[in-house]
Amino acid sequence: MKSNIFDLSGETAVVIGGTGVLGGGMANALACAGANVAVIGRNAERGEARAREIEAAGARGLFQAADALDAEALAKARDAVIEKLGRPSILVNAAGGNKPAATLPPGADFCKLPLDAWHEVFDLNLIGGALIPCQIFAETMLVDRRGSIINIASMSGMIPLSRVVAYSSAKAAVINLTMFLAREWALKGIRVNAISPGFFPSKQNSALLMTPNGAYTDRGQKIITHTPMSRFGKAEELAGAIVWLASHKASGFVTGQNIVVDGGYSLTTI
């Protein structure tokens, strides 16, 4: 008898930050595996476009506008998802990013890093990127005693990268929160895991990694040299990890883990 342990038919997945490159790729992957997918984000144009892509993949798609830092807006979005797609059993927290004001230029004085910029990046990646969405969506999952929560952390949460200290610190906190919640909810039917991508070019970081003509910047070249696979990642290369962790059949005994997808970057020390 054949069975597909990665089949997500009948599941409702929510991807917060699904309007971005990586989050959008994850939303598409879940839809292709059979899940109905709700995309939550701030950009209505990109969100509606993503919902149409999900519909084109043969799944039911939905966009709900909400800021991940706004608990009231997220609660309303959750209720809309329940009404239109059903009760969520999968939550992907893909909101996050860095801010130029919290980035230290070469030779900059860490002691002069603006505290408000630190707060902005830390709140975006930890509070909005994991904490509030977990609180809002776990309320229904705890009632159902069934759920898979996947927090998108970063390889920089394991290896503090130069210049992006606030971002790295926040992502380290996301990994720690993931482990805490996995233990907290282990007997309540909810699994909580993290995925830590390495370097994946996006609108936010492309200027740091590549020049307008497609060549590597100095920083980009250093990263490639440090990466055993000698390239950057592609958004679709996160699909397998996200579907595996989302599937209760495929990863039902996996919780509290941080799955690193970085081309081997974290394996090298020089």
C-alpha cells in the first residue's frame, strides 16, 4: 500500500510574512503539498498575488492584512482564517528582517549603536517574528491539541555575524523561544521547531551580497568562500524542510529542533 507521509491535504496552514521571498516560497510549498494556505502580512499587493499563486497550485488561498507586532490585528486575522479556510494546524512565522540603522558599518563603534534601532530589529524578529503569533495561534491549537509551529530563525542566530548584531541576537532568541515552547507544549499536541536559513538573496540583503551587474560584493565573496557548497541558497530549497516539519505524519516525533539549511556555512570555522 502506497502512502504519502508529506501529504498535507485537509490541513490549514498560516504563513506570517508570506508576502516576502522566503515566506512566499514556503507558502507555495505548503500549497503544493495539499494544504490550504493563509498568507498574513502588511503588503496587500504582494499578499493577494501570493494567494492567487496558491489557488493556481490547486489549493485554497487567502490573504489577510495584519502587522505581526499587532496582537489585536493577528487575532482578527486568525478568526478570518478559521471562518474561510478552517482551523489552522500549521503556523509558519516568517516575518522578520534587519534595519540599516541597526547595522554596524566596518570600523563602527558598537557603543554608539542606537538603542531605538536595536529595539526595532529585536521586536520585529522576536516579538513579531515569533512570540505574538505563537500566543495568538496556539490558543486554538491548544484547544484542538494538534499543531505544528515553525519559526524561521537564522544561521546568524547560531554564529553571530559581523555588523548585524541586533538581528543575530534576535534570531538566537527565536531559537531559544522555540525550544522553550516545544517543551511547554510537548504534552499538549503542539510541536514547535525552527528552520535557520543561511544566505538566501532577497530584496533586503541583495545589495550587501551582489552588485547590480550580478557580481559578488566583497562581503558576498567572503560568504561564498566560507560556504562549502560555494553558492547562495534558493527559496525553493527550503520547501523540503518546511513540508517535513509541517507534516504530522512525517515529523510527528520531532520537536524543539533547529533545522539548518545553509549549504554548510555553519560547518566551517575559518
